[in-house]
Amino acid sequence: MGLPLVVGVDGSRSSLRAVDWAVDAAVAHGVPLRLVHAFLWQRYEGAEFARDLGRLSEKAIAEALVDTAVGHARRRAGGLEISASVVPEDPVRTLLDEGRNASMLVLGSRGRGRLAGLLLGSVSLAVAARADCPVVVARGADDGFLEAHPRVAVGVGAAGSGSQAVAFAFREAEVRHWALLAVRAWRCPAHEPMDHPLLTGDPARHHREQAAEILDEALVQAVRDHPRVEVRRQVTEGQAGHVLLEVSRGAALLVVGARRGNGRSGLQLGRVAHTALHHASCPVAVVPLRG
């Protein structure tokens, strides 16, 4: 059995949707599910919930939240191996530590506190930007997002990059028995040099064909490794983030890559991943890209 799939829970409706997504993914991959709650979360999401606890201890509330989440998970998949942990630590640090020995981290898109109205909770954003393993943020208005569109969409970036994200998308499509849509966005530069050879032809056609070539090249190995996955290619003119947001309306999962390494610290999310995490219509998987 592979590494566990870890889901962060905080008692919010958003985190229970994350549990639903995580349960289905753990069953599909045949791995255990681990639920984790770090109860110093108010440092990130606001302190007023802590003030409302009254005589109940923070630990008791945390344990009750986790028990509720475990029961929710067992009702969805009774035979799944499930473990749970309540950790009196910083939530971001805890989840990043958990991610070092996890196949995937799954988080809700919003927290419980004063900042719950943000497009993306601060814990989820920080973990997605720094985790060593893929992070899924379970975006979506209600439980229907899990089954409405049985399709994985993956954004393909520049030539020679993003192979980890493509491989992840194909694995998800295969174990879920979903189709896969691979998307490459392209844009025609506003101003070409006057002596540019493309000016004698059709610049837009050249950029479109170049994008199609990049897309085909990015998929070669994954198609060989996953021959049963139904693949559709889409090359679209436009800004990559906007193109992927449109695609997310018809997908059950949107996969994007985020560059790691090169001695950088702090938040490591490119513009496309950041846009997807804040605005996509479906769950978003952020896959670390290395090398």
C-alpha cells in the first residue's frame, strides 16, 4: 500500500468537502486516509472563534472536530483505512511536515475565522505554495462538483517543463476512469520586429502550431504510460490563467504545476497556479515542479 493521503480538517463546511474529495481519491488509489487538525489555526484565520469557545478547551473542540470529520469519512467509504491526529502546532508547519510522507495533501478552500470570506484560505495558500507533494484544494460550490464533469484538465506550460504535473493528471484520470483534457494557451505578440520572418506569412498560425507541437511533445510519455486514458488536446489563444479558468467549468479536477527549488524560499506559486487556486470552478491540484 502506498503513502497515505492526508487531508487537513478544521470543522468548516469547506474542509468537509475536502474530506469527501480525499476519501474518493484514497479509495481510487488504494491508499490509507489520514485526517489532521492543527489547532493553532487562528493565527492564520482569525482569533474570534477562539474567544467564542467559552469554557470548552481548545483541545476538546479540536478532538470533536476531528471525530466529526472521521465519522463523515466513514459514512462515505466504510472500508477505507482511516487514521486521525490532533496536533497542537502551527497548521501550515504541521501540514508541510505531513506532506513529506504523503502521496497527496487535500485542503478546503476557506477557513473558519474572520478571513473565511477570502477567495482562498491563507493556510491552503501557504501549503499549496510550499509543499513537497501535490496539494489539492477542493474548490467548488457544493458536493456536486465531485461528479458533475468526470474529466481531468491539465495546463501545459513551456516546452520541456511540467512533466510532473502531466504525469499526475494522467494517473488521476486513469484511477478515476475519467477522460483527460490537456490545454496549452498561446498568445501572438502584439508587436513583431519589422524584419521578423513571420511577417511574410501568418504569425497567429505560426504561434498556434508551435503551441500544438509543445502540447504534443509534453504528452508523449504519459500517453505511452497510460494507454487507457482518453485524451483530448486543446490549443487556445489567450492568457493561460484565463483559459484554464474557463476550462475548469467543465472539469472535476484542474492540474497546474508550481516551480520549486533554485534556492528560493517563501511562497512559490506562479501566476497561473495562483489564479487557478483563487478562481477555478473545480478542485485544483498544484503539483511541485523540480529540475
